[in-house]
Amino acid sequence: MSESKQQAIMQPVTSACNWGDAFDVVVVGGGAAGIGVAASLLRRRSSLRIAIVEPSDRHYYQPAWTLVGGGAFDVAKTVRAMSEVIPKNAQWIQAAATGFDPASNLVQLADGRAIGYKQLIVCPGLRLAWEQIEGLEETLGENGVTSNYRFDLASYTWSLVRNLKGGKALFTQPPMPIKCAGAPQKAMYLSCDQWLRNGTLNNIDVEFNSAAPVLFGVAAFVPSLMEYVRRYNADLTFNSNLVKVDGPNRVAYFDIKDGEGKVKRIKKSFDMLHVAPPQVAPDFICRSPLADTAGWCEVDQRTLQHLRYSNIFSLGDVCSSPNAKTVAAVRKQIVVVAENLLAAKEGRELATQYDGYGACPLTVEKRKVILAEFGFGGKLLPTFPLDPTVPRFLAWVLKAKFLPWLYWNGLLKGHEWLARSGEPS
């Protein structure tokens, strides 16, 4: 543990006297889930006293970073000041949460204060665990090592793609769960599409190393994806987990598991390496009384209410619901949490149910997307009356044009267009 973290934990926790009485609702996290659910609650009950605990001064539209890495989106359009997206009737507490005292209805902050709540919404997202891959942090952004999972690196991905004329390009996917499970392979498809267009693909050896045993978790979409794997002449290596990177020498090390469960470490040289990092729940969630055995915030997957604390709800990447961790899932979950939180507040039945909806627009080439929409158990939940496994230009327009607009002007403003069960999403 770092010295700064130790100091934050050791600081005495004081009451939230400077905020007066406890807030009606405290939201931990200022990402898509936190801003969206706060805005939706205020549209339902404008008199609610809501606080949003978020240390960052910037808010990101992360789904577009894959497009940035493919040269199809302006990275500057993926970020805004946090002050611009905080709902005007919510109070922004610009501090980091460090823990919870659910018996006293308190959220503990890094500066030693505590903030009281009547109801709590936990949605700080997940943590990118770069440090779990030896040598990775030291070489990110140079030596041909990049990742679309970071704002400051997505443009470097595009630079590498444009300038690579030959050699070896490796793309990796870590063990699940991760946010946007299709993003690692989308980076590969968009890179290959560019190389195919500029005539260099035949000079580049492309390889996708995934810690998973299959290309995509919902089997219905695999045949269409395999057509693109063959088109781009990419090699697939499953049960292959990146564990070490030697950036200066451009060598990556993988632990590869065979059919008998035996693991062998293999080293592979590269000219370009796109890494999707391991992903875990934030430390202050893992060690809190709110966590399940895997470290995620424990909820009923249908109501998104905490299983042990009835005045706590959770949504987004940090909650334990076994859905795909995507903004599309958040859009549906916001309605569930907003309605069920108010129902709990007013002593009513929690009638709004989440079906596990998530969407992964699989960008298989520029101007073509397979719009994978599914719920719990991999059940297909397509928006449009079209075969969802077919790549379409319409889905590209949705991904590259409409969804970013809907995010900034709909979801973050509390508008629940296309967000309720049974509606297109």
C-alpha cells in the first residue's frame, strides 16, 4: 500500500457537519452511472438532496476510444469538464471515497470527513489493474505499446496503426470480467481494416491473444466475427494471458493454458502491442462490507438493491450483476435503480426489474458494425427487427453518431429515451 493511501486511511473521520443533515441520496461515482442516475432521480423528485462524490475534474465518454484508436473519432470530443455534467441541483463533493459504514449510514472520504446518507448509490466504476502485467506501466505510450482503454493512449494507437508497414501486431484480452468485452478485438478489426485499405495487411502478422476460451461470450455472434478474422488473416490464441512486457526489446510474455490445464509461458516479439488490462473492483469497494466474495458491490441482479443493506443500490461496472459491463447496460440500470430506490424510500414494492441488457457494437470495419445486444444468459435482445448478427452501416451510424449525442444530451441529463424495458436501446 502506498504512503498516501496509508495516510488517507489513518486520518480521523469527522462528521459531515459542514453539509448539515444527511443527504437524501449520496451517489459514489461521477461516471455515466453516477451522473445519469442522479439526473434521473432529480427529474422524478426535484426536491431530493443529492450529493455526488467524485474526485476527478473530467468526465469521459469512453465507448468512443476504440473509434479514436481506429482514426474514426476526435478524442477531444470524448471529454468534458465534470462541472459541466454534474446535475445543477446536485451537490458535487470533489473528494475520493475510501470506505463505508453502512451501520451508521456514512461514506468515508480520503480527507478525513464522512458524509451521511439516507440512501446510497454505489457506482464508482472499476479499476484498470495495469500493475498486474509486469513491465507494462513503464512502457505504455512508447515502444509500440498502447491501449484504447486510456484517454491519453487511444490516439497513440491510431499513430501506430497508420505508421506500421510490416511486422508483428499483437492484441490481447485479459480474464473476465472487463468493461466492453468486445473492445480488445474491435481494436484488432479496425487496425486490420486500415491495413487492408492501405495495402499493408499482407506484410503484417496479426495475432489475437485472449485469456478466454472463445472469441465472444455470446455464441450467436461468433460465426460473423470469424468471417472477419479470416478476412484479416488473423491468428487466434485462446487461454493466453499476457503477464509481462519488455517494451525496449519489444517482447511480450504469455501464460498459455493447454487442454489439460497446464500452463506454459511463451514469449512473442512484436512491433505493435495493443493491451486490454486486467480489471478489478476499486480497492475501497473490495475491502468494504458492501463487497461480495469477488470484491464487487453485492446486489440482487434484478432489482439492483444490495442484498444486505436495503437502503443501498448499485449499478454500472462495480455492481455484482452478471451483465456485460457497458454504457448500454448503465442506461437500462439507471431506470431500475431510480424507480426502485424511490419505491424503497416510500415503502413500496420494488417492481422494476433489470433483464441483464447490455450491448456491444462490434466495429468489424470502418462503416460496419455488428450490434450485439443481449441479456442474462446470453439471450438475444435486439432493438431492430433485423438479423443482429449481420454487420450493418446503420449500426455504424448508431455507434459513431447517434450514441455519443444520446450520451451527452440524454443519459447525463436524466432523459430516459430508449432506456426502459421493452423499448429500443
